[in-house]
Amino acid sequence: MKTLATNKKAHYDYEILETIEVGIELLGHEVKAAKTGHAKLTGSFVHLRSSEAWLTNAFIGRYAKAAALPDYDPTRTRRLLLHRRDLRRLVGKQQSDRLTIIPLRLYEKRGLVKAEIALARGKRQFEKRETIKRREDERRMRRARMA
């Protein structure tokens, strides 16, 4: 599986509780653009409405070799394809526990573009500082072992 785009800030800003693999409905030139590395997930999120899941604010740029598309919006809302039982479970957990759903990465699997979404809880500022401190401590211990 080749990773096409990752949401690098997701693990810093959120505590990841559960991940799900979903399909994503893309246009032909968007698939080619994503496979050539013109996709970004930073700042995007999943919105649930009318019994469907939608990926909002994900950037998939214009494919260079495609015909001119004057009305193409690279940050348009895209439908996510997931099983109805997964959708119902996500809706229930999101409403009861005040969680959010974020995309973690886009990747290619058997020629198809898939997305990995996560049920996550937002971290508070002091939790983010603790994460940074723990990471720096681990880095220092690794350096001390190597020296």
C-alpha cells in the first residue's frame, strides 16, 4: 500500500481512539492527481449528514495533464464510502462521547484510493505539552544509549 497523503498534525492535536478504512468518491483526474502526490489532508475533517459521511476541506490539486477545468474546486467536499453499520456506529459514538472524526491518510490499495479515518478526541493544551516532553525525553534516552 502506497501512502499518498498523511495528516501529520492529527496525532499531535488528537488522541486517536479507533481507525476505519473507507473508500472515497473521486473524479478521474483527482485520482491521478492524488496518485502523483498532489493531495493534502491537513485541516480536513469528516462531516456526517443525511446518513452519509463527507470529507471536508481536503486538498486534491489539479492534475497537470488533464484538460482545463475552469470550475474545479480542489477543496470540494467528497463523499466517503463506508458500510451503513459503520456509519451508524460512528454517529452514535460521536454524539454520545463528543468525539470528532478526522482523516489520517490517503493510500492506494489494489489500484483504488482509500482513506483511513479515525474517531478521535481533541487534546487540550497541557496534554500537547506532555506529548512533546515525553517525545523529547525518549529522544534524549536514545542518544544517551548510543553514546
